[in-house]
Amino acid sequence: MKKLKWWLIIVGALYSLLGMANLYGTFINPAFYAGNLPYPADPAIVKAFVHGWSPFAFEIVGLGTFMLWASRAPRRYLGAVWLLVWLELLHGVLDDLYLIANGFSAGGYIPFIVIHLIIIVTGVLFVRQAEAETA
């Protein structure tokens, strides 16, 4: 259970930090996103992108803070860990591949795909160990 607790803390902290960076781009400096877009973007396009991206920013802050909170009693949240792993696969790996296929920088997203895969593998290993401990 100790490994799962640390997994929740580390991944939760990572999500929280990424969320704060995205909120910075959403509320303080929308141009933060403009340089990463694979197409020319005037201020109206950047604003539309920020509006579409903002739910992601709020979501990862929510997931990150939830993981930090759940790390206090990981045994109670084993099902949530499986959900987080599933989201890593769909909202992480598959979405990053989708963005790359649509012109976003592979150099910027491949490192995130590797991180998502590490989170997935370790999450599955640690939640299975925790489930075995509770059985």
C-alpha cells in the first residue's frame, strides 16, 4: 500500500503542477499556448483555443488535488486508481497521439507519452499489489 500511496502523491503533484501551468495560460498569459499551435493563430484563435483547453486545465487540477487527498487513505480509493490509469491511456497516450497526428509537435508530446506509459504501468502494478494486500 505504501507504493500506491507514493504513486498517488507523485502523480498527484505532477498533475497539480501541470494544471497550474495550464491555468497560467488560461487566466494570465494566453500567448503561453500560441507558440505551440501548429497553425498561425491570431488573438481570436488563441482565445478560442484557450476556451476549449480550459476544461482540461481545470480537470487536471481536480485530478491532481484528488490524488493528493486520496493518498491519505489509498485503500479506500482503489477503484479511483483504476479510473486514473484508464484516463492516462485515453486522455493521455491516445490524445497525445491524436494531437501529433494533427500537426502538433511530436517532440513536445512524445516525452509526455513516455510519462503517461510509466504512470500506467506503475499504477497497474501498485494497485494490483494493494488489491492483493486487501484480499
